[in-house]
Amino acid sequence: MAILHLKSGKPDAARAEDDARVRTTVEAILKDIETRGDAAVRELALKFDRHAPASFRLSPSEIEAAIQKVAPRDMEDIRFAQAQVRRFAEAQRASIADVEIETLPGVILGHRTIPVQSVGCYVPGGKFPMVASAHMSVLTAQVAGVPRIVAAAPPVGGAPHPAIVAAMHLGGAHEILVLGGIQAVGAMALGTETIRPVDMLVGPGNAFVAEAKRQLFGRVGIDLFAGPTETMVIADDSVDAELCATDLLGQAEHGYNSPACLLTVSRKLAEATLAEIDRLLAILPTAETAAASWRDYGSVILCDSHDEMLHLANEMAYEHVQVMTDRDDWYLEHMHSYGALFLGPRTNVANGDKVIGTNHTLPTRRAGRYTGGLWVGKFLKTHSYQRVTTDAAAALIGEYGSRLSLLEGFVGHAEQCNIRVRRYGGRNVPYGMAAE
């Protein structure tokens, strides 16, 4: 392969040092929450958000008061976005069916899809109030049938963010907490004197929230291991530098460590995109953040062919992959490791983030190699069951089970099978012997 890096970001070793510092901080805070409960949560909320009300949970009247502050047009836009997310989530739910099959005469096997019983949905609200994250987590959990949905977001300006509260309420949240950061996900997962623990945590967040979810995994389920937002643009000469630069910077503004990568077969486009990024950073209101991300985590990679770009894109497995080429469907057919694809110049990642209907909580840090993003199915557990309805079936399966158990040395297992052979097959199998 002849791959040329025209621009590279911060080396992996430096990124690993950043991750180690986050891990240590999160571990100490979670231990404090587990030990001291509400007292620790209140101290952390006061320290990081300067917000420690009598109760972090909003009452129905407080929810209504917050919603009244949302402008009518904003409310209309929230309802429109939720309608799109709901429509797609309901289609996904309809695709998931229970199964029951008679595999042998008298042997019934099946599975049921059962919702997780309680979910904590985190909605970021620090630098940017992520209203859309409420649709993606709360509403999707509601479509899945989760009976208890807890939603948490930090205060903005010392108070609940009205649009976030509205989105959580309309999406179906049963409890709304004005609580952010590690203290929010820690309290929801571990429980405190006033906050009942949940079975699962979902939703995006900064590096500290993501690390908290990682450390809490096992105590609770999580949607996925998430890092900073990533975006990749795969482009050729069918598009121009302005589109490429805009799509790269549009995601780089998420935070100071949001990777953005251009893969292209066109040196002309690569160099023009680099120049266009410099031009846009001079006028972009969020340039302080986007410029830092681009400086430390941005990359431009020149490839010889579309085959090379495909191979590299699958290897890097970025969260968002914007494909703008003369063969977009070819990429759709052959891409296998990514968070979500955005095909063609008419679509873009911001549509997916905010309104188009697909879920924006997606795998990062190459996790797209083994998982997809948040969807209705993440809130559903598949549980199998078995039923043997005839004596003949009980004896037949028992014979095989007896011999296969003893093959592995499990005498007690074998006897579970043998007793069925004796009772339902009318055969005297000595204790601890294989049924013949």
C-alpha cells in the first residue's frame, strides 16, 4: 500500500497518558460515591456544577415550569426530531420477534425478548446542551418498553436546561435528575439514599463520563464503550474541499480531543481541504475547540485507490463515516467496521446527530469492529426457554445428554438425564452410568 499521511495528530503515547489520568480520577470519585452516597454526590455537584438543590430529582411542577420556558418553535423542532427517531425505532422493534420451534417431536425451544427493567440515560449538557441525546436514549428506551427510565443532565447556568427537560419528558422519562458528570452516572449505577440504582447506563458524555461507564460495566450494563466523537470523510474528486472541510470541522467542535480524518485518492482535494479548514477556522464561532481538535487529532491520508481507502477505513473503524465518492453504494456494501455511514453529499453527520432518525450514540475507538450503536435492541434481552412435552422426547434427549455429560466427566449432570430415562423411558440406568 502507498498511503501518505499529509497531516497527523497527537501520537498514541500522549493519548494514553491522558487516558491514564482520567482513569485515576474516575476511580477515586466512584469509590467516594459508593462509600458516602448522597453526601459525595452533593459535594461533587457543588464543586463541578455549583448546583446542589434539596432534591436533584425534578418534581412534576418543576418539569412543567421548565417546559414552559421552551420557545414554541423549539418545541415544534423537538417534536419533529422525536417523531423521526420514534418512527425508525418502532420499525427496528417490529423487526425483533420472539421465537418458538419444535426441533424434535415433543421438544419445544424458544426465546423471548424482554426489556431491561431500569435504565439510566445520561444527556451531556456542559459546553453544549445535547438536547438530541434525550431523543436517542430516553425515547428509544421507551419504544423498547423499559418500565423505569431515569434521565440525568447537568444544570446549565445553575438551572435545568428547559429544552433538555422537555425532550426527556416528551421522550418518556419517568424520573429526571438535574445532575451531571461522574456523579450522575455513578449515582444512577451505584444508587444512593435518594436515588434507586438502575440496571443499565446509556448515553454519550465527555472522557470522564465514558470512563465512569467503563469502570461501572459489570455492576450495570452499558450501551457501549465510548470515547470522544470521531468523524471520517472518505472523498474523491466528485466533491469539493468546502464540503470536506465543513464536515470535518462540524464534528471537531465537539471537544478538544475529537478525531477528524480525511481519506482521499486526490492530492488536489487533500491540499485544498487543508487550506479550506484554515479559512473556516478563522470564521467559525467554535473555532477555539475545533482548532485544538484539528491540531492534535486531525489527519489527512492520501491513498492510491478506493480499495486502499476501504481497507484503511475498516481498520480505523471510525464512529461517523461520511462517504462522498463516485461509488457510495460500493462502500455501503463493503464497509464492515464503523459506527454509522452517511452516504453522498446531500447527507451529513449533523443530520444523524440531531434529526434524521437514526441513533447518534455510536461506537468509537475502533469498537465498531465488534458492536454497532445504540438502538432498540440494546434495551432488550433475549432469554431462551425449553419445554419437553412427551415421554419419548424426554427419554431420547436424556440418553444423549447422559452420554455427553459423562464424556466430560460430569456424573451429576448425567444423573439429571438418567432419571428422566428411567421415569419416562422405562429403562433402568444404574446411577452414574451412561444410558445406552
